[in-house]
Amino acid sequence: MYVIELTYQKPLADIEAHLEAHRHFLDVHYEKGIFLASGPKNPRDGGVILASSSVNRQALEEILTKDPFRQHDLALYRITEFSPVKCLPVLKDVL
């Protein structure tokens, strides 16, 4: 499983201008079962995406190059991989 932390590098007005395209990017990967959850951080200086381990790190990095936030240099990305050893039973099939 991966935790992807985005840190905005531009003003929120620039982020907002590309938010619809970013959400479409997310939707595509939700449909593929790769992204599991996402949303803005509080305070809103970036966001977080949880991704399944159904893809390897190299494939995930390639996917993230297609994010409009990255394509327009709006955010930095930090990927943390971890192996969940405990979770709610309902989550076992998606992690």
C-alpha cells in the first residue's frame, strides 16, 4: 500500500484552476482499483492519496506523471510504501 503526500508549490488559485482535471485523473484510477482514498490536507497546503499495492512502485510513479497537478508543477509528491499488518476485516480485500 502507498501513501502519496502532495505538497502544493503554487497559490490555491492555481490549484483551483486545475482541480477538475486532477479529480478526473483520480476518478480514472479509482475505477481501476488503484486509488483507495484521497482528499486535501488540513490546513489545505496539499493532499493525500492512498493507493493499493496492486501496482508496483515504478508503475505508480508513472501513473502520477499524468496528474495535472504534476504536469503543471503545482505540487511535489512524496510516496511512502508500507505493508499493513492489521486492518479492519472489511479492508482486507482492497489493501
